[in-house]
Amino acid sequence: MASASDRNPIIIGGLPSQVPDFDPEETQEWLDSLDAAVDERGRERARYLMLRLIERARAQRVAVPEMSSTDYVNTIATKDEPFFPGDEEVERKVLNATRWNAAVMVSRAQRPGIGVGGHIATFASSASLYDVGFNHFFRGKDEGDGGDQIFFQGHASPGIYARGYLLDRFNEGHLDAFRQEKSKAPEGLSSYPHPRLMPEFWEFPTVSMGLGPLGAIYQARMNRYIHARGIADTSKSHVWAFLGDGEMDEPESLGQLTLAAREGLDNLTFVVNCNLQRLDGPVRGNGKVIQELESVFRGAGWNVVKLVWDRSWDPLLAQDRDGVLINKLNTTPDGQFQTYATETGGYIRDHFFGDDQRLRAMVEKMSDDEILHLGRGGHDHRKIFAAYQAAKTHKGQPTVILAQTVKGWTLGPNFEGRNATHQMKKLTVEDLKRFRDRLHIPVPDKDLEDGVAPYYHPGRDSEEIQYMHDRRRALGGYVPTRVDRSKPLALPGDKAYATARKGSGSQEIATTMAFVRVLKDLMRDKEIGNRFVPIAPDEYRTFGMDAFFPSAKIYNPLGQTYESVDRELLLSYKESPTGQMLHDGISEAGCTASLIAAGSSYATHGEHLIPIYVFYSMFGFQRTGDQFWQMADQLARGFVLGATAGRTTLTGEGLQHADGHSHLLASTNPACVAYDPAFGFEIAHIVRDGLRRMYGENAEDVFYYLTVYNEPIKHPAEPEDADVEGILKGIHRFAPGQGGEIPAQILASGVAVPWAVEAQRILAEEWNVRADVWSATSWNELRRDAVEVERHNLLHPEEEQQVPFVTRKLQGAEGPFVAVSDWMRAVPDQIARWVPGTYQSLGADGFGFADTRGAARRHFHIDAQSIVLGVLTELAREGKVDRSALKQAIDRYQLLDVAAADPGAAGGDA
């Protein structure tokens, strides 16, 4: 870990605009010297001298302004390149075989009757970038630690499979099963890096572009966090993220760069494959994306290494005494460089070198073919090695390597640099022959005539294959590899949940606080307490978690270098290098990335962490839903708390804070176990079962989502005959009907259960209705169980037909069923078809708004009086009450007048 002195200061440098000149004569001498250099040697020489002065000033620790970008040449000068330790000729043969097999695999996936697609061009451009990493840098897990964490660019997956084939990790059957995960199981290979589909191979899902760079930053930070807290030694781990230049347009790609710089994450390297193309055209046709990204990363505080040109440019740049070549490189837009990648050497001579006599003179002794092969730095192993070595040895800052390549490199004139190359998946016979000849692959013409080329393996005993195995053994094993070395945790017993199960007595608390009380007791547990990772986006006080500040403290690698303004308060803000709480600022995306990194640490580092991510429920699945899919794909575990839940509960905040739909979004994620509990004792059982399922024996790759509210209520003690199975499966009878003769059933969840209980009282006292109240702790889990039952019955008609849990649970309950929640009706409607009787739902459909809780609930007709009307309506439909009762109820309770509703409880942030 970099020390504080290695890192950038808060202010990097600036012009002395407010500093008086104490020696004007000396100042004038310096200015005169600059003027003389310009007059006598020209502007280019003066520019060179100024750059050298800036370089020396930095070496002497003199604060000077940062340059937003540098010349369009390699950052590492030829004279500064380190010794290359590999056998470049052997590595080139390995790479050629990998290139061939990757392209053939995708092309074969387009054969008649298959046609599943694939991508060739991305790996073709980045193959050398990966190969140097595999041969010299990427650490495996054989030493017992987590090795390096590598975020592979999603569209480059064919190349990683092709390399695995050469190393006998896959056979030809696997390659021919690319993108045929079920029909060719167990040999099917996933389209992209998907740990859930290939859990022993891929570690990080990356093809949802933008999430890879974001995840890599927080993975590097999590490595530091785990190390600082003594949970695992991650000092040798380095995080590599391979990205596309077009991908950097995604806001998630660049949104958290400053966090990496602020925390000095020199264990992180971005490698941006700058092939100058998006999916359908140039990234910056009229501009220069490498220069733009350099400015962005420099401004964010990163170390920038530009890898623009290969070694064939070195002699030309050495001749450039007056800077005319550098000026030409600086001013040529990306769109033109893309064109040069598709044209002849003669065209390049005329259009790039031809408009200046000095440029023409540089290449007059070069043939057109030599000019054509003036290459990009991202294809030169020695230049790449130098860049990677610089990144690994740099201290105090994360590093980004901006490597220029050609999309579709080596695939031939129909692919290289073409705008359509991303969509091109099939190589013609002529394409295959040209490709084979360029790579020197020993495949005869007769094996190519049908357009379905064979794979190539030089032999297990060949020099190339032995070299590959030797390099991986030296670096600690094969990459990528996902290994779960974690052991089940010793989980706490009843005592940890006692507070929540005994209720809140006469005190009114929100379910958010009920959960926090459970968490507080769990964090005191000697076995697992230190493994909890509380995460919040700048709202710990809102969620009542400021009580954790003095004991757990907030993680900050620099500690607390200031006196806190609230230091005299009992719950003062405390930061520490070994802090347990992650206070990730106003960034739900950053918090979710922390959640994923912590939740997958059992596989990444062999040590369990238990993340507890608490957020405004509206800003969870709606804002960061793609990351929750990433979490599922990465097999991460943990608890997600949608606090201040519901469409009518967060009074005063209005539409943008009124969540009435997150459970629907959660239901789309197969790994998400979602609950909407009403009381502390339900929360206690749900959390306990979640810990068992995710961290006990036979742990499952799921994560728990609980919605909790900010409305204070009295929490009852757990009944002696509590139906724990019903709580966990999704529904239990909370309050049997008392009084009244006409039976009915009310199903409610979360904050709506107290409304249902009040409706139960009114129905008994005023309408002679005996209504049972059921707490539906999870509409989603009830539906999931029922769908699985129907699926089983569909495929096993000869067996005894199974019955969904909700049907069995409600069997025998008399009367119509009315469901209510603070969610839109589609949430409880998920179980409608399996309820054994007449079913109706009430819900908060439509936009939320700011008002009192009572007014909002009356508007949506989900308050207690509206529930009464709903039950009476269904009873009238069944002929059990007279329809005149409906108008009586509307008038009696003034249900058409929003202002007539009891405003309800106010406040209650936690």
C-alpha cells in the first residue's frame, strides 16, 4: 500500500497568480532567455526546453501546473524501456495460434444450423495486450491468495477461450459449443464473461459496458479495505481492467476515477484498447480520443501511460529535430488514422507524409510496404511490456494505459479498421487463406475449401505450448480461474436476535430501526461481527446508523486528519484506516460496486464478507438495477436494504422518492430473495435465514433484498406459536379475526399490515365481518415457489401434482381475499392465480407526490378505511352483504375527500 507521502496532495499545482514578485530582475532574465530561445532556435525548440524544465521541476518537487495532455507519442521513451525478459518469437507463435483459433471459433459458430454469432474484431485488436499480461504479469491463485483480479473486456472472450484451448483447459468440443450453453452442455461456453454460467473459469462479468471499470475501481479499493482490516493479505494482488475506448463514453466508466486517485490505488491498472472505433464507427472521428482520455485521467489524478506507436516509428521520431512529425501526429484526427489503417503504403506516403518536404524526406528510403507496416503500439510486445512494468512499479496513483490498436488487426482487408467490423462474424474462404498466410498457420488449402476452418494446436510437447505452461506456473497458475476456498461461518444463535423478537414495547420505531438493532447485535458477535460491511450513500444518519460511528468507524485509508466539527458529541463522525463502515458518498453506483466486491470476496480472496447496503429504496433497483444483475452474475452474496420504502411512507419528498415498484424489478432477478417485512421479529427470522443460506453449510449464490420503512410503529413481540416457515416462505397469519360473523381475509405486507389490523377492527365493530390478517412477507417468493411448482407439474404429469405454498397456506380460509400494500397492485397481483378464492388487490398505482401519509393513502385508497371498502365490495359481489353498504362506507369515511383523512404519523426518518 502506498504511504501518504507517495500520494498526490490535495492541490497538485497552480499558477502563482496571487504571489508578489520579490525579484523582478531575475524574472525578466528568465523571460528574456525564453524569448531568445524562440527567436534563435524556433518555437519547437523552445517548447522542448519548457517541457524539460517542467519535467525537472517535478523531479525537484516544485509545484507546477499539470499538462492536460502530452504529444501524440509514447509516454515511455525508447531509451527508458526495460529489458524484455520473454522469447518474443515464441510468444508471437503462441499469439498467432490464439488469434487463429479465436476467429475460427466465431466463424464456425455461424455454420448452417447454428448461427449464434460472436465477435472477432475486439480480440483481434487487443490480443497482444492480453498476451503480454498472460506471459509476464497476471498472477494466478496457486499460491493460496487471490492472485490478480482481471476484468476482461466482454467482447474479447473468444480469445480467452482460444488461449484456454492451447493450454488444454478446453477441447475442440468446447470451442464448437461456443454460445450453445444448454444444447451442448456441459461443454457449452458462455458468450461473454459470466461467472454464474462458468463458475470455475470467469470471475467478473463485464459485457454490460461501463460496469467493468466501475467494478475494477471498487475491487481495488476492497482489496485495500480487506487488507487494512486484517481479513486477508491482498498486498500482492493487482487489479487489471481491459476496456474499450468507446466504452469510456459510459458514465460509469469515468464516474469514480477520482476515488481511485484520492485513495492512492496503485494496485489498479486500466488498459484502454484505443482502436479508435465504437461498434458502428469511429469513437472521435474529428478528434483524438487518446488525447481526450489522457486529459480526463490526468485531471482525475491518475498516472497516464500512452502507448501509441510500435518500434518501427522509433527511427522516424529520432530524426524529428524540428518537431514536424510530432506536429503531424498531434493534428491528424482519429478518423484519418482509421482510414490509414485500411489504405496502401502509397496512400499513406502521399497523404500523411506528402504535404511537407521534411516529412517526405524522412520516408524517402522506405518502401511502400515498410510505410504500410508502421504500426500501432498496442501490437508491440516490447512496448506493451514497458507500459505494464511502469504501471506495476508506479506508486501513489492508479495507472491508465492508453494503447492504440487497429480493430480487426490481422484479419485482412475486409475486416481491419472497417466501420462494420464489429458486426462481421464470418470469414470467407479467401479471408481464411489470407488470415492463415499472415499468421503462418500450417493449414492446407483443402481444409479451408468448405469455409469451415479447422482449429490449430501446435502439439502438447511443442516449444510454444511448453512456454505457455512454464509462464503460467511461474506466475501462480492459470488465468482466469475462479476458486471458492471459503469455509462456512459459525453463525450466531438466538441471543443475537432476542432484541428484535421481543418487540419495541411502548416505543414506536420504524422497521429500518428494527433492522439496525438486529445488525448492531450481529456486529457484536465474536465470530462474524468483524465480517459485516455496512455500506451507505451518505445517509447513515437518515437510517439511524450514526450510532455505529464511534465503534465501527468509517473506513478511510488516510484516517482522520482533521478535528471533526461534532467531535464533542457522543455520536461524532469518526474515520479510521481500519474502519468497518463504507461511506461512499452520493453515489449509489459506487455503493453497489462496493457491495458486489465485498459480496464476492469469498471467491476472490477466500474470505467471507457480509455486506449490508442501505439506501433510499427508490434509488436501488430503479437506478442501479443493471449492477444488481452484475451482482447476481458474479455470484455475490449479501443484504440489500431498500430503506424509506413505499409510495406513501416517505412524506414530503414527492414523486422522485416514492418507490412503489422496486419489488417488481426485484422479481426479475433470479438471484434476489426479496422480502417486505412488517415487524422486527419477522426481520430477525429473515436475516437469520439469509445468513444461513448465504454463509452457512451448502451456501447458495443469492442475495437478500429487504424493504424497510421510516414510519414509526409499535412492534409486537414474537408470538409463542410464530409460524417461522410462513415468515420465510412468504406468508403467515398474523392476526386471526376477532368478533363479527362474516368471514374475510386481508393479505398485507410491510407498512400496510397495521392498516390491515385497523381495518380488521373496523370491520368487526361496524360491519359484522370477521377478517383474518395475513402478513405477506414476500409476494415475490410466493410467486417463485408457485411458478416452480407449475413447471414441475407441467413436466411430470404422471406424478402426484404439487400444490404451491400460498395455496396450501390459504386453503380453508373463508371468504374473499383482499391484498394491500404500499406498492402498486402488480406486486400482490403476482400471486392472484394461486389464491384459492375471490381475490382483489389495492395498491399505490401512479406517480407519488408530497403530502401527509394519510392524504396519500386516501388518494390511492389503501388506508384502513379503503381496505374496509375493498372487503365489503368483494363480500357484496359474493352476495354476503348488501350493496348499499358500499355507498354507506364511502360516505361514512369520506373516502372521496383526500383532506378528510387522518394525516397519520409525521416524521420518522429512520
